[in-house]
Amino acid sequence: MSGVYEDTKFIMKKYGITANKKLGQNFLIDDKVIDTIVEASEITKEDIVIEIGPGLGTLTQKLLKMAGKVVAIELDDRMIHILKERFFLEKHFEILNDDVLKVDLKELIVKKKVETGLKKVKIVANLPYYITTPIIMKLLEEKLEIESMTVMIQKEVADRLTEIPGGKKSGAITYTVYYYAIAKEIQTVPNHSFLPEPEVASEVIKLDLRKEPAIKLKDEKKFFHFIKIAFMQRRKTLLNAISNSNLDISKEKMEKVLEELGIDSKIRGEALTIEQFASIVEKI
């Protein structure tokens, strides 16, 4: 068994810890996967790393060796106690006992940059699967000053996040991710890399934030709302999904728009490129 596995068993026994299913806790016990995450994140001493959901601190230990500053955001009070005891000698380590969805990350990033003098911020996390999408959306939509996100998530979600818009696995979130970042798959992670084993396969992915969005939009809010509506009824054609929605666009108008853009009226939303969606929304 790996050193991380032995360490994890020891810490769990020492503190009487069991994984909290409600918080989606699955502790990573695979040395090679941890090394892959750290390597893919390309962390240096010039970086501030924000780790979401550090748990027992398995990944944190490696991040502290590489980064100039590590800020861990952890919701579980039990883990806070462990992390404080485990890393009390690390002066460049800080813990926030909070829900990442409620944290003002923009303010946090500005504050840490001023305090440390470091300019680059990277997100690294083994994300709880039950709130992966809200966390990713928050990190992207708040337009934070971050370089990249290297995260472990459920494989099924990873497939949608890293898909090219219009590809077979496209979902509404595919277009959001593509708009803000360049996504790539790093490594599929088997169930036995965790304790306890999750029921689903996992994947490490990396999102490199774009300096400029992938396309120019007049109204981001309208654009992403339109895409969301298009994907709410996946089996319907785009024409039917939009004309049957609350967008107040008649079937005739929608048909005309598609015809003018040379787009097949029988096309489904998931088959459209991000540029085609932008053209439709602009015409409407």
C-alpha cells in the first residue's frame, strides 16, 4: 500500500474520523494521482494556491512544498482541527472554515496578493462531487484573477467540461467553460484511489483561464440563458425547445432566424458551435 494510504488510515484512526457522505467526502489515497495533480497545476513559489475542500490535508502537504502561499477553504469543523495540528509549523498556510460558495473570493484574492506580494493565483482541489458544477460556475462567472484550476471531479462531469461546444458530450456548462477557459483532461482516476471508494469514476482536469473570452458577446447574461433553455429539453430540436420556452420567441421567428443563418431547423442545441449560438442570440 502507498505511503498516503497508510498516513490516511493513521490520521483517521488517531482522530476517530469517518468520511462524511453528506459532504461528499472521499479521501484520496493514491500517491501517483496526487503527484499528477500537483504536476499538472504547475505551481511555483510565486503562486498563491487556493485549495477547496482539503479534508485531511493529503494534497495540502504537497502543495505547501511547491507554493508561496496556500489558503485552504474547508467546511467540515473536524478537518479544521486536523489541518491546524498537522500544519501548525507552516507559516505560509492559512485555513478558512467556510463554505466556498459563500466566500467572497474576489476580495480574498486581492487581500492575499497584497499581503504576500505574490501575483498569481491558482485553484487546486479534489472537489465534492455533489456541488462540483456550482463551484466551477462560481469560479468562472465571478471573473476572478486566477491563472488556472486543476481539479478532480466526477468523470461524467469532466467529459462535459472538457468537450468542445457542439461535440457529442456537450452540455450547457460546456459553452460556459469554453467561453472562459481552455479545458483539458489530465488523467482518469479509478475508484480504488479513494477511501471510501466512490461509486463513480473520477478525472483530473485543468482549466487555463483565457485572457479574453473565446468570443465577443453583447450580452453574456442573455447568451447563457438562451443556451440553458436550449439544453433544458435535450431531445427536442432547438426550434421546439426555444419556441416552447418562456423566451417569448415564436416558432416562425425562430425558423426565420435559423434560415437566415443557414442552420438546419431540425438541429438540436447540443450540435451547435458557440459561434452559432452567438449569431442566433444576436439576430433575435
